[in-house]
Amino acid sequence: MKMGEELRSLLKAAREAFSGERVRWLLGRSRHIAEVGKLSPGEVRDLITNILREELERGRIISELREEGPLTVPELAERTGLPKRRIMWHLICMMKEGRVSVWGKKGDYYAFSVP
Amino acid sequence: MGEEAGRGGEEAFEPLIVAFCCNWCSYAGADLAGTSRIEYPTNVRIIRVMCSGRVDPIFILEAFRRGADGVLLTGCHPGDCHYIDGNLKAEMRARYIKMCLEEIGLEPERFRLEWISASEGVRFAQLIKEFTDTVKKLGPSPLRRR
């Protein structure tokens, strides 16, 4: 069982995820996706699980950036416990969506912030 | 002493349950349970919403974040929704919420979706009893403020 503080921050991340466009779109369309029948129920479940997992991780990154200000990839990795490569990938995806932006440089690393 | 303290703690634990009830069926069912003088645990705090489909997953997550030990979402039986398919939307969301709770490490059994019609006062009381027992067995939420 996870400790209260860790769970609280994960719940905050879940809140971020459920407020985001991607999960909300999925919530609205998943019945249609299932009804169209192009994907098997297992595939639909996998798709939803993967998207939810990704969005939870992104929610964690966003809530860290929102609370702690501009952070670098190693700092985010330390705070979230996620691998640096995965954080970088999430940051690039979120930059494309305009959810995060490059704030400037902290030492040798670029720092990211929520616009 | 340890056993006694443990038993005492278990006995002392009274879960806090938040129930979102739809106006047209479940809330009327809860009302019927009350007017019929059917006893059910006082652990539940009922929030009336116009439709179970009105309940955003964020409401559920927020209830847990604020320390609810269990969250119950009740709506009309499928096919009886006042807004045609609000309850089916709620059902889909409930699946996501359970997956999300599992993912973050909170027992998904702490959240439950049930259908209660306006005539099911007895069923409502029974559900509250059952759910209170389930949450009691799970123990206090790690997010509960002491």
C-alpha cells in the first residue's frame, strides 16, 4: 500500500489526466470505439490502459512543474521516479500540444515550465 | 495488548462514504428508505446530482483526495435514465475510474457504481450496509486526515 503523500500526489496527477483533452476525448468516444468493432474488447482495454497510464505520468510531470516551477529532466526524474527517457518523450509530446514549454537553462540542462 | 489495540482500532474505525445519487431514481430510493424507517449506517454522506452521468471522474478523485474511505455512485437502472443514457456514460466512466485507482495503488473496491430505482428503498439500505462493511474490511484510506 502506498503512503498517503505519494497517493495524494498521484491523485493530483490523476486529476490532471482526467482534466486533459486526451482522456476526456477517450471518455466521450470509448463507447463508439467499442461499438465500431474494429478493435477487439481486449485491444480497446489495452488502448485505454496505455493512454491512462501515459496521461497519469504526464499529469505527474505537469503537477510537479506547476508546484515547483521550472524543472529539468533529471530533476523531474528524481521527483517522479520515472526514467529520464520517458520524461523526455512526455515533455516533447506535451510541448507539441502546448502544455509545457522550455523556460530556459539550468546549468547544462534545459528547464521546462507550464505556460 | 497489541491485539487489543488492533481490535480497538478496527472497532473504532468508522468509514466516511460519499454517495453521489441521481435525483430521479437513487435519491428517491434513499428518500424512500428514510421515510420507510429502514435503518442503514450513518457513514454515508449523500450528494444529490441530477444524473449519474453528471458526475465527473474528477469529483470521485477529489472525494478520495479529501479523505473519503469509499465513494458510491448510484443511478437509474439501464434503460430508465431520465436523460436517456446518462447512466451508461456513468458506467463507462466508472470503468476508467476503477482502472485509474488500480493504477495509482488505491483499492478499486473503494469505489462502486450501482443502479437503484426510486422504489428500491430496501435495496438502498442494503447496499449502504454492504458497502460500509466492504470499506471497513479494507480499512481507513491512506489519504484520510487524522
